[in-house]
Amino acid sequence: MQTNKLPVKNTNIRLPAAMKITDDVAMRLGLSRKEWLHLQLLVEETLGMVRAMTDGFEGKFWLEYEGRICYICLEVETDMDRERKDQLISLSTSGENASRKGFMGKIADMIENSLLFYDDVGKMQAKYGVQEVPTELNAVGIGEEAMIIPVWSLNGYRQNLAPEEEKTENGEAWDELEKSIVAKLSDDVIVGIKKNKASFTIVKNFE
């Protein structure tokens, strides 16, 4: 099942409307008070990421569910021309928003950079560890429109951070995961891109 899609952008994330959608799904799934709170927190984190994104990016938010597996979905796109893209990139030598911190900041950077630098996908793959689409998620959660590669997954990313390297070069990444509400509460996070569109999906299994 899929809810209606709610238009969102960084200047108007429409949190009350998003929470109404979230509460409706929680009731349909018969979630406990704790499970309901976890779903709300994941939605708040998702929309908080939208709030932190650069002007010129906007998207649609919705939920999907199958049994007691819930998918928090966000589709982000931009219609900026090359000149506008170059102006944004020129604001930072790294092409990133330096004010973003933590795990969700990294996801926001990934989405923006994948759209701004789509013609240089190789560098984006090397930086964020892009992977193939997980087969079990092809039908549900990222939708036919957004069923696009390359795709990044939290589980794959976590597996690539070897525990023995926690205190060396990957220490900061592990610290981000340990502090992240999304990394703690979700079963997976999936990011996919194509040209001017990116999909973001949080998978939460309440089984």
C-alpha cells in the first residue's frame, strides 16, 4: 500500500501534514506506542534532511507498507540549468555544504552531489560506496520511477566499515553511525539516482 505523495522543499517541509500521513499508517499497522514513536522519529529525520538541503531542490514524501514492513520514501529532484549548478558548486571548493554534520548530512550531500555531478558518477561512487540495487527492494519501497542505479545502502556501507578500523581512518564514520537516530532505528537506507532525480528510502521492519 502507498500513501498520497506530499510535495516538500527546504523552505516548506510540511511537517504537520507529513505527521498526519505517518499517524494514519501507524494506526493501520497497529503499531505500539514505542513503534509509533520510532516511525515518527524516522520521518522527522527524513524531513529534517530536506530542510538542510540547498535552495533549488524539492521533492515528494510518502510512505509505503507491506505487512508490517514500512518504507519511508523521499524523491528529490532539481530542474536547475548548468549555470545555476555551476553557481552552487562555486560556493564551495569541495562542492559540499560544509555546515552539514553527521550521518544524515552525509546522505544530503550524497543526494545533492549525485544530482549536481551526475556526469562524474565515478567519483561519486568512490566517495560514497555506491552499490547495486538490492533485489528484494526492487518491487517495494523505491517505486518504479525511482528504481534507479547507482544505489547506496546503509547495510552495505556498515559492512564496508571494518570494526578493526574503528579507531583509524573510519573512526569518524563509525561515530556518525553510533550517534544517528536513523542508523539505529532503521533496518536499511537506500539511495538511488538518475539525472535530475534521486530516491531516498528508509526501511523499517516492525515484524
